[in-house]
Amino acid sequence: MKFYDCSTAPSPRRVRIFLAEKGITVPTVQVDLRKGEQLGAAFRAVNPDSTVPVLELDDGTRIADIVGICRYFEEIQPAPPLMGRNPAEKAVMEGWQRWCERECFYAVMDAFRNATPGLKGRALPGPDDYEQIPALAERGRARVTSFFRRLNERLADNEFIAGTVYGIADITAMVSIDFAGWIKLRPTEDQPHLRRWHAAVSARPSAKA
Amino acid sequence: MKFYDCSTAPSPRRVRIFLAEKGITVPTVQVDLRKGEQLGAAFRAVNPDSTVPVLELDDGTRIADIVGICRYFEEIQPAPPLMGRNPAEKAVMEGWQRWCERECFYAVMDAFRNATPGLKGRALPGPDDYEQIPALAERGRARVTSFFRRLNERLADNEFIAGTVYGIADITAMVSIDFAGWIKLRPTEDQPHLRRWHAAVSARPSAKA
């Protein structure tokens, strides 16, 4: 098994934390995104979409998706469960994970990639080049701010995002919030539930992964 | 159990097809998105995010997410499997489902919502109002065109998107491609594999759901 990673990037960090929570280690290959290694022929042969993370199984099967990779490990090693323990929990956890990804992770990505000078012409990851859209960067910032407010409300009555148990939704949200630091957006003083939760999940040893 | 649906909208159609493939029927409540019923107080009490579909379980648990709802039914009634049969298949299917959603469904949504006069000020679903961004509509069209080309390549050597078995990735892609008809983008004559696959999945009885 082989894990294509980039130690400085938020997307593979979501998988690294998931693996750390399960106590799983996988042989890792670093892909240098800053030097554009993901766009070179060698890595395109691994993933035509030019994104990390990618997990390669021993039979050659490749999983080029953050949550797909997490799913694989959840299936082969259910303990500790990070994607729900029964049908309703699994569905609820998936819904919240996707909400955090859509409303925060992608919004931070919009804000970051559409406003960073070094990413001119590369406003989206992947094989195709797209020009930056300044209005999309602005919208991304507004969405992240809205997300912080809504997540703070959610956490007023819930210890973790999906309820009483830590899981993949918390991983996605924590990585997204840390990613938002790249665009200088952070939970504010008037968001005590969000700050309580962020401190708690950040204190877990897995957060260093 | 109760399913909040909108019979004309692409998002809940993804769940309806999934249920039809499994032969499951659920009592349904129609939410009139064209009249803005999702933004009214009654529906916000069901889902503060103002989106359909939502599944309400008998104990009151609500799942406000397309794939979360599908996951619930996959777990309580595994046959026929639509999300993979073993860890590797589940991971691969999830990766392709997410690829189709991100690269096509969301791209069509960008193109449609940012260019449709009736959606001025409503460029995203959800509780917050965002102005349309014309450049994002254009980018969406370019991304859908790129997706058609890449999916055609994928289907040259694969009967279905994730490989040999029909599943949720095919549902997402079919609904996304039909949704692309709303912005007048369709697979072209020089995409025979995509057209072969689209004809096959569209001929399944579930496609009418």
C-alpha cells in the first residue's frame, strides 16, 4: 500500500488525521505541490486529476479521493469508528461531513485560490487551468464567515459536530478552519462554542498529523 | 419515515433514483422550490439550510444530505448494492461519486444559478443570499465540457463509472448530465462512450424517478 501525500496541504491532512485516530501508518510518498509535481507526467500517470491524496492498494487499485480513502480504512479497520456506528449515525455523520466540506472547505479554497498571486491561472486544482475570479474570492470569505456563525450555533448543544461522538465531520471542519487561517479568518470571541470545540479537537494528538 | 422532495429538482432526484433501484418507497412531502417554500419558517424548522432532500426518521432524526440519505438506505437494505460490495469497491465508488458531483453537478449548478434571471441574488442554495457572478457561470460551462470529455475517456474501458457494476456514481453523473441540459450542454457526437453509457443508464426504469 502507498499513500501519496503532501505534508503542507490541507486535503491530505484530512486523511492523515483520520489515520492517526485509528493508529494506522501507511508508507508515504511526498508530492511537492509547490513545485507543481502533481502536474508532471509521472504523477499524472498515478492520478490524471493531478490531486493528492491518492491511496494505492497492493493490487494496483487507486483511490484518488479524501473520503474514499477514509472509507477504505473505516471498512478494513472499524475501530475506533469515525464514520458512525449504525445506519442512522452513519447517515448523520456523512451529512455533517459533507456540509462542513461544502460550506467551509470549498469556500476557503475559493477564497484562497482566487486571490493568491502565486495561483494566477490555477484557480482550481485539477488538470485544467482556470483564471482567478476576484468576486469568487470575496464570496468565499463571506461564506466562511457564515459557516463559523452557523457551526457555533450547532455546537451550542452538541459536543461534536454530528452529536456526541468525534468523527470525520470534526476532522473536515477542523482542517477547514485551520485552512481558513491562510486567508486570515478565524473564529471570533463571540463564538464560544466554536472556540471550545476547536480547542478540544486541536488538542487531540491526531491534530498534529 | 418522511422524505422531503421536490419532483422537479435535480438534487432529490438523485435519492429518488437510488430508492427506485432498491425498490424502496417512502412517504413523500413535496416542497415547492419555485415558490420559495424552502425559505419559509415551516421548512426552515425542518432544515435550517433550506435545501431538499431531507429524510426524517421515525425517531425525529433528520438527514439533510443526498448522499447521507442514500447511505442510510444502503445500510438498512444492502441489496442491490449501489455503494460497493467490499472495502476497495466502496472506496472506489465513493471516489467516483464525489468526482462526478464536484466536477459536474456543482459545475452545472454554478453555470445555471449564476446566469438565470430568476435566480438573481440567489446564486447559491441555502439560507444566505449571494449575488450572481457571470464569470462563474462561464467557468461552470467550461468545467462541464471538460467533464464530458474526461468521462467519455473513462467509459472507453469501463461499462459503468466505477467499473463493472452500476452504482451511485452513475446516478450522480446521469442526473448531472440531465441537469446540464438546463444550460443546453449535452454529450457530443464525438463522445461515443459517454453516449453509450448515458443511453444505458437512462433506459433503466429507475431513471424515471
